[in-house]
Amino acid sequence: MRAELIAEATHIVREAEALGATHFYALVSGGKDSITAAHVVNSIRPLDGVLFIDTTIGLSETRRFVEAFCRARGWPLTILDAKR
């Protein structure tokens, strides 16, 4: 099943490129699903960056985790403050 999901993700990325997409970003919440999705897309083609929305109602450790996670991988991180 894993190979099928990666093949499907590859197809989606390639289709987006064929339609003219030139930049790819991952929306990361800090949970395992969004982290996995970011890794999968980055394995298909390098991510141009990661977006994290700080809702200010979650744990501050989550934001710090996402910052460290992106820094360790060299992924540019943009943090949006939901209160602005």
C-alpha cells in the first residue's frame, strides 16, 4: 500500500508541474500526518518551504518542534500568526 500512495503522490506532483506549478510548499501542523506528507513531497521534488499556522491555542512546544524540524532539514519556514 505504501508504494501505491507514494506513486499517487508522485503523479499528483508531476501533474501539478505539467500544469505550470513551479513552487511547492507543505502546510505542517506538527503532527505525524503533515510531517509525513512534507517528507513524501520533498522526496519527489525539493520543497520550496513550509508553512505553519500558529493558532496560539496549541502547545508552544509544537511551534518549537516545527521550527527545529525545518531547520534540521534546511526547509524555509514561514509562520503565520492566526491572531493578526
